[in-house]
Amino acid sequence: MAFTKLSVQTFGVGKGTPATSTPETDIWAVFRALRDTRSLFGLRPGHVQTLQAMLSFLKPGHGDTVFASNNEICRRIGGIDERTLRRHIDRFVELGFMKRDDSPNRKRYRVRSSEGQAISYGLSLAPLLARADELLAAAQEMENARRDRVFLRKQILTRLAQIDEADPENELTHQLRRVLRRKLSIEEYRALLDELETQCTHMSTPVDAPEPMELSANVGQTVRHQSKSKKEQKDLESGTDIKTLPLQTLTTICDQATSFATHSLKNWHDVESHARTLAPMMGIHESTFESAAKKIGSQKASCAIFIILQMNNRIRDFGAYFHSITLGRRAIDFNPSRLLERLSRSGAAAA
């Protein structure tokens, strides 16, 4: 029969009260840490229940060895069979959370000398307490990771809601919502958030920024409107078809865009080609222009480029404003003729 090295405890002579090995350690705090991190060690709920039952046999001030028999432990767990209990104990011993101190007859008890020394035969939980710092740190790390995942997930859902509001038909949001059904790692959540941030930068207004608004035409005015004005809503009212808009009206009023042309803009094909050249220079992604051309027509999208550039001192974010009036909620009311008429009047007044 092989015996393990036994721990010898010293008691005060004539006092009968043993000194605990680690009085500062809360063994139930260590248990909760192991319970929360059990997946790291391959432990199942049954293992945790067994350990909890064994800890309940310990008495304050009487050491960290369990003297209860297997039958008593099985009853306290709830009636599991002894073979299962042995497997659980073997697993804890294998992981280094428990140690067997066997007596010659395999019984569990403690013997004391007249000098106050004691030898304990049983299941020692001293190794579990010795790894308290490791388990508590692992539990805290897992809790931090859980909170970070929740935080990142909420950020992702916020970005998805923003894109859905601006573009309900966006395929990216549908794909990412399917991905979110799985349990993802922090790195995967961060990759999704980065992808959405890029999408928001190219196609939508930033989350925390107010929607860009057209400002007053007064020269030198720098104060931005914080809410939509009735005057701007009138600019977006529908009622005039783009086909009735004279080409010369567009190129004359929007002289800022026309000045960048390398040749004369003689037809709508020239205007559209020039608008496609200007868009990336204004921070409007090519894919955004293409999407706008498919939704409202290439002529209307080109007019939007010319008008936005002409209103450069009134618009804070060209890309966000273009997306708003061509692909967002305001696309249905976008009327280039109305805006050009307004620009014409303001230009005449300034002159």
C-alpha cells in the first residue's frame, strides 16, 4: 500500500483547538471562483456539486480535511452512486485541487499526540486553497471578458439600428444579425464593430452626431441649425420631374462644380461623368454613388453632387448629406429643381 505524505498539525497543549492553516482564505469564495471557471478545467456541474457537498463537511477552525465517508458524501450530494463520487474525486486529484491522505485501513480520521500534534487521514482540500489567487484571478478575467462582450454587442446593435434607419434594404445588417445569433469571441465582436464603423462612415451619419442640416444663406453665418427648419423641408418637396430641368440651369447655378470640369459640359452624360469624378473628392464612396444612381436615377444623383458642392459652406459632412437625400429617409422628397431655385435666389441676393 502506497501512502502519501501526511500533514502534521500542531495544537496548543491542553487547549484542544487546532490552528487553521489559512485563516485568511474564504474557502467559499474560492469555491465560487472554481464554479465560474469550471469550463477552463473541463469540470461539469456534477463535479461542482460534489465539491460543494464536501466543503459543507468542513468546520471553522478544524482544518481543511474532509473526514466524512463516501456514503455520507453521496447522501449530502443528493443520492449519487459511489462510483460516480470516486470518479469526481479522481478528477479533482488529477487537476491538483484535492489530495488523498490515506490511513492504513482507508478510514478517515484524525489522531493527536500528547504534545498537541495531529495527523489527518482523509481528503485534503489544502491544494484548492493554495491555488486561491489563481482561481480568483481567472474568475475576474472571465467576468471582465463577459462584460466586454456585452458592451461590444450593444455597440454593434446600435450601429445596426442606425444603418437600418438610413437604409432598410442594406444586406450587411441582415448578414450580421445572423452572425450575432452565435456566441462570439471578443476579437470577433471587435471585427464586426470595425466593419460597421466603416459602413457608417461611408454611408451614414455618425452615431453621436446630429444629422447635417442646411444653414441660412446669410454671408458669414456660422451657427448650425439643431433641428429641421420648415424652409428646408420646402426645398425637399417633390413635384418637379428631373427630366424638365434644363442642363444649362444646373451648370450655371452650380458654378463650383462646373469650374472643376476639364471640358465643356454639353449633355447629361458629361454631367454624370463629371459627378462621378467629383464624388470621391468630396468623401462620397463610389459604391454609395452607384447605389444612389440605381435608386433615384443617375441624373438625379449627379444633380445632388453638383448642389452639395455648391452648398459647401452650409454642409458639415458631404458623404452623410448625400446619403441622406439619395438613399436615406429624405430621398423620396429630394427635388433638385427646388434646391436650384433656392440657390439661384440666394445667389442673386448676395450679388
